[in-house]
Amino acid sequence: MKKIIDYLFYRYYMVCLKNKEFPRFGATCILAEIIMMAYLFAVLILSFLLTRDFFLPNTSGRARIIIGIIGSFLPWIVIYLHYNKKRINALLEKYQDNRYNTKYSDKAVLSLRYIVPTVGLILMLLLYQFR
């Protein structure tokens, strides 16, 4: 899983470089968005599997807020601190000649932002049928 996240960070970093944006910040935002959505759907689906309700019915309002804050802000901070200049340079060397760079276009890699919520919503819809 770490290799996939490293590669996605590398590709988002390269996309931001091509668009002359802030590469570390931009790649961090996009990757944190994907991780945040995956975390949200994982929490909702796990809640459904355990309680037969999607929205954590047995938790207090404070616990829901804490879960939301963890899922929203923690991934961005962790990713930004994890990918420092040294690690980014190592990723640039490691994935520079990767075969997936030419196999998948930048638009295909960026579309992952739309695939994650779509798959999550479909899974939730399918699970809701078993309610």
C-alpha cells in the first residue's frame, strides 16, 4: 500500500510541476483528499457492518466530531510532514523511468479523486439493500 501512495504522490507532484503550481502542497492536497474520502467511507461502512446504521448511532456528538477531525485534517498534516525534500528527491529518482508513467495519463491518475467516492457510494448503496 505504501508503494501505491508513494507513486500517487509522485504523479501528483509531477502534475503540479507541469502546471507550474506548488508541487509539494498540491500533491499533498490531492492525496489527502483521496485518503480522507477513503477513511470516511471505511468508517461509514464499518459502522454499517457493526450496527446496521451508517452514521455511528452509538457514539456521542463529541466522538463524531473527533472522528471527523481525525479524518479531515490528520491525513494532510501527516502527508505533508512525511514527504520532505529528501523523500521527494528519492521518489523522483525511483519513479522517473517507471513503466506506468507512460501507460497511464495524468488525467487517468487525477480521475482517482472521482473514482473513490463513486465506489464508496456504490458500496454504501449495495450495503443499504441488506438493512
